[in-house]
Amino acid sequence: MKSTRFVFGRALAVLCALLFVSFGFMSCQQEDETEYVNYSLTGTWVNSYSGGTSVYKITSSTFDNSGTSSYNGTTSTYDSYAGNNLVVSYTNDEATSGYIYIKYTRAYCSTHSDSTTYTYIYDTDAADVGKWYAIAFRDLTDSSLSLSGAYKKSGKSSTETLEEAISTFTIANGYFTTYSECVKQ
């Protein structure tokens, strides 16, 4: 009789162990994973238009806009705005749209610019240098991107803090209406 109890006890122990392991595996089942693609904002992005090109260079910590323009048969290069302390805030789960925040290192200088001759100077001693600015982006893929710098008639051109830039420079507040269609170089 002892041997029957021993075999029965052993069988019961094995059965309990199997049930424990089975429940363990069932509780560890993973949900179906959604394919997630994280395209990189970093790189050189170019927007070509009838009057020239705009070039946007984005690194993990800087943003720089420059380009070429053609007027009356003359082509010239220009440096536009630039910044450091780059912060990215995504506005969708796919990470294909959002905002880029920078602290200006070069900005529009009203003192040296002349709107009557379409001469716009961006300088390192402009009033906005050292303050925060935002660029909206959308439709990010591995080869294309749409960018829009914050602008609003009678709006702010910069803010003192990142927090203020985040709350001020938004699509809902009317700062981003025109986008440049860019391709990655």
C-alpha cells in the first residue's frame, strides 16, 4: 500500500507542477505588438522652391537653417536662424509629428535688416538670441518631413523659458500655418 501512495503522491505533485507552469505561461502571454517605426529627425533636410533652397540641419542638440536664394539672376547664400539645447516633443504615438524647441544662437536682427530691399539679417547679437523658439514638424518619414517655424502676426518671436515656449508656440494658438516640404539629403 505504501508504494501506491508514493506513486499517487508523486503523480499529484507532477500534476500540480504542470498546472503551475501552465498558468505561469498563460499569464506571460504577450499582447500582439503594434509595429512601431521611429524615424529620425536628425540629418540634413532640404526644401527646394522656385526662388532657391532652404536647408535645415538637425542634430541631437542643435538646429540650423540656411540656404540659397535667387533674385534677378543672382544667387546668394544666407544663414537664417539657429539654436542649441534642442528639445523634441512628439504629438502622436507614431512619433511622426511634434515640436522642436531651441534656444536661439542666431536670430532675425531688426536693427540690421531692411524690409524695403528685402535684406534680412540673422545675427548672433539679435534681441531673441538666448531665448526659446519652436518649430513644428509633421509627416516625418525616413526620407521626408514638413517643417514650420513659429510665426504669428502680432505674436511673440521668442520666450524667456522652455515652459513658456511649450505653452505659447502651438498649432492651436495659430503659430504654425505654412509648412516647408523637405527631403532628407
